[in-house]
Amino acid sequence: MLIAIIGAGPIGLEAALYARKLGHDCVVFERGLVAQNVSRWGFVSLFSPWTMNTTPLGWKAINAGRLTDPPNPKICPTGDELRDRYLLPLSSSRQLQDAIWVNTTVLKIARKSGRFEITLRDPSGAQRVESAGAVFDCSGTYHHHRWAGRGGVPAPGERDAESRIWYELPDVIGRDRDRFIGRHTLVLGAGYSAATVLLGLEALHRENSRTRASWAIRRIGQALQALHNDPLPARASLVKHSLEIANKPPKWLQYVGNCVLERIDDAKQIGVTLKYMETDLALVVDEVVALVGYGPEQLIESWTSPPPAAADGLLNPEPNFFILGAKSFGTNSNFLLAVGHRQIREAFRIVTGDQNLDLYR
């Protein structure tokens, strides 16, 4: 059975490797380049160590059949390290080197005569249709940002200012530092990404005291929710820092909770109106970082079957259509790559009917 896999990120590559090891024909459709989304946040260290972000199956493929341990398994790699030392070598391994179609965009997926018809736009811009018996959607969400306005709807002026707003994590202390040092930044969001930006802005303030920030949140998020006995020390440390500056804001930070973005006016500086309690709060800032999450993009054209009775998170109304990876979590950003690896194993158990199947042992 031909398996079509959408997305050549960490989960798409692992799913393709798993399929090939089971003897399935498979092809990976990637709208950009291999691990392209990982490159966009590559400067960030993951909360989890090498052993949670890679698999023995992957290392064996990279090392031409010889199983080796990851580099210092207890260390948390950066996104760039994960891409360069694992994902790119995996994509060019003997098992996968002919399976990945880059710069190929999936436009829609539909059913016809019991198979999936996948409409693609190839690198030349031409459209074509490919057929598959199963589809694994591992396309993620990072390329599909949510809007910062009330209820996820663009605030007035937000669409016009979209090109000036950071919806993805900026490299505050590295590549993008000139946009932030000595300037006033509005940070929207209460997740780990927002907390990472604030940590960077604090470092820039120590270099240049004119660096300051306003931090606006709609509701308490991950960055302000400590996990009891968090097994990931880096995550626990980030949350601890966020709670400290929210509870006792330092002089460089204005903390605004329980508010929504009402309006954006794009001029030389950016005018922002927040609704705080029942009061409009007007700010003029140099940069807006709206880390308000990402949402899944729907590709399948129609559902042909009723929802399944089984309470299995990988089953959905369309047989042999699986949503794996970050996209399976919707707008919830708690996804870890180790969860995706377990999803791959469970998906192939469903496909093969073998409930004991486990290539990761």
C-alpha cells in the first residue's frame, strides 16, 4: 500500500522511515525544504533531551545499519542541532533519499473509489494528482499562525499590519537583536514562546536600559502554570522566571493581564489599543510580538464516514487518514516529539492490525 506523508519535519520523516522498514511504499510531500519549520526556530533549545527527540530506528538509518547513541543523550539540543545532526542526515539516508518531494504543496485531499486523491502543486507551479491508500498528515501548525484579536479574529488594523508583527519566535538576542535593543516591544501571549522572548528582552535591557516591554495576556497560559515535579528542568526554569516577573514586574516590564487586543494602527511606530478590564489602554510601541498560537490547516475535502465509536485519539472519521504530530494537538502547544513517535507506532498498529508492532524496541 502506498502511504502519502504530508510534511518532511521530525514526525513526517520518522513516519516515512517506519513505513519503509515495514516494506510499504511511501512518499513525503513537503511544501518547502526538509525541516524548514525547525529552521525558523532553530536558535531555541528544546526542553527535552536528545533521547526524547530521536529514535533508535532513526539513528540506525543514519549510521547505515549501525545503532549508535545520540550525542550526549541527556543534553537538550537546539532546533538547528536537531536539524543538522539528525533530521537532514535521516532525510538523505538510504531508506528515505528517494522518498521526499520538496517544494511540493498539497492543495487538497479527497476520496475516490476507496483511495485518496491528492492534488499537488509541484515545484514548477503545475498541478497534478497522486493516489494513495493511506495518508499521514504530519504538516504541523507553525506555518499557520492564529490572529491576535478577540476570539482569534483579526483585530481592526491587524491584517494591514501583519507584515510588521512577529507571529513566530524572533531571535531576540541574536539575529533580530537590532529590532529590539533600546526599543519598546509589546509581547502578546502567555505560552512558552512568549516567555522565551521576555527572557531575551531582559538580557537586552541589561545591555541597554532603554530596552523595555509590555506583556499582555488574555488568560493564564503555560508560561504561568508551574507543573508539579516537572521532569523537564529547562521548562520548569522558564516558568519560574515568568511567574516571578509577572508577580513582581521589574522596571523594564509593564505587565497587563486579562486583556484583549482591540485595535492596531500601523504608522512609523505601532499604535495598539488593549481592552483591560473595562478600560481602553493605548500604547505606542516599536515592535509587536504576537505569540498567540498556531492552528491546523484543513486539507481533506470531505468526510465520508461517521465518527468512530472507539475513543482512540488517532482514529478519525476518515479510514486510513491519520493526523500525527503537532497538528494532532490543534491549538494546544504541549506537543513533544516523543509523543509523536508513540503516535507513529500506534498508527502503524492500526494500519497493519498488529497491536504488538513496535519497531522502536
